[in-house]
Amino acid sequence: MKISAAFRDAYKVYTGHFGTSMKFLAVEACMTLAAFAPLLFLTDGGLKYLALITVPLYLLLVPWARVNAAASMREALNGGSLFTVRLADPTAYGRKLAYGLKQALKLLVWGAPLIASLYIAWIHFDGDMDGFTLMRQIKQFGGGDLMTGVLYLALILLATLILLAIGCAFHSGDRHALVRENRKQLKGHHGKLVLCWLSSLAALLPIIIALAAVVIRYLPALGDLNAILTKEASLPSTKVTVIILAVGAALTLPLLPLRSLIPAAFVNGLEKE
């Protein structure tokens, strides 16, 4: 199965019934937002600990919804509709939940370096630390140079994020193989599946461009961190930054079903072969 063929099949389903694709997106968005609804408790100091309900609710709802979405995508790629009752199919809920928990553990392994890095950073920088103390610690980490320290921290964060992204890509076809009752279908194809998943990020191009624009806006200011910490220099307008990110997110949102359909189309092609 060629990646270009997966793009073509996914694009055909996405544009062939655009309204249906948007309905699919709406259902998936509602289920995801429902899982994160307990975060609203954070607005009340006395109830903020109830926000922890988000974790079990997410595990109980989202993995099940993702498997159902995979079944709908399979149906759509074979001449059916992307928006069907399959999206809320309660059949075999226990099996779908077990699959979701298993996938969460797998991704936890891939994300362990990121979690460890954030925990170490939290230990070192937690507390009532002023800007000059923080700057001194970063400078020491960089061997006496502040920008080198910042660069090292950025590279560590980037490396851990890339590792997690590779993990997500490696397991991106699992739910599609599950709904096809053929777990061995992906054997020997994970390399191309990872490339397919990474290629599907092209559907997120608007938000990627927005993030790049924000980084470019802040780079000149970050060149002199001393001036920022001493308030001798000011950062670019936060309002403009928020607008750039909001526009990028708004343009990316309708493309999310296409991004999901690309790995689904790749696995579907393997099934046909």
C-alpha cells in the first residue's frame, strides 16, 4: 500500500461528503469535550480536586469513541458513510475499554522520557524562585552561557516530544486493525505506517504555520533574556500572538477528519491487498 494512495482515498472520502465529515468531527469533538468537562471545577477553589475526575472519565469514554470512529472510517472507505450510529455503538464496550487502557500503557512508555524531564524541571524550578535565580540555574546548565542552557533545554524537550510522536505514529493503526479483527495485519508495515502518520500531519499545516509564526515573533526577544528579566525589553504583543494561534486553530479544525482518515486509508489498503 502506497502512502500516496492512502492520501488519495482519504481525500476522496473527506471531500466526497464534506457535510458528513463535519458531522463526524462534531460527534468526536463532543465526546472529547465531555471527557474534559470536569476541568470546569478548577474555576472553583473549593471544588478544584474534583477536576481529577477527568482522568477516569477520559479513559472510560475516549478510547471507546476512538474505536467506534475507526469502525466508521472503515465503513466510509468502503463506500459507506462516515457519520453512522457506529460512532456511539455500545457493543463490546469492555473489549474496547481494555484496548484503550492497553494503548494508554504503551504510550505511557513512549512518553516516559517526557514525563521524567518535566518532573526533573519541576523539582529544580518549583517554589518561589525569582527570575535571576532561574536565569543563573539555566546558565549553569549551559556551562556558563545562558543561551546555550536555553538551547539545551529546548533540545531535550523537543527530543522527548519527537519520541512520543513516533510512539503515537507506531500505534496509529492499532485501532483500525482491531475493528478488522486482524491484529497481525500491521506486521512488517509499521515503518510505512509511521511515515504515513507523519505525512498526515500535513493536514495540520495551518496550526503548524501559526506556531512557526509565533516562534519567529519571539526569537529576537529571546536573544537577550537578560533584558527581558530586567524588564529593559518587552515581548511582542500577547494579543497578536493569541489571534495568530486562534486563526491557525480555526483553519485546522475542519481538517482533523482528513488527518484521521489517512492512516485509516493506509490500513484499509493493506486489508484489500
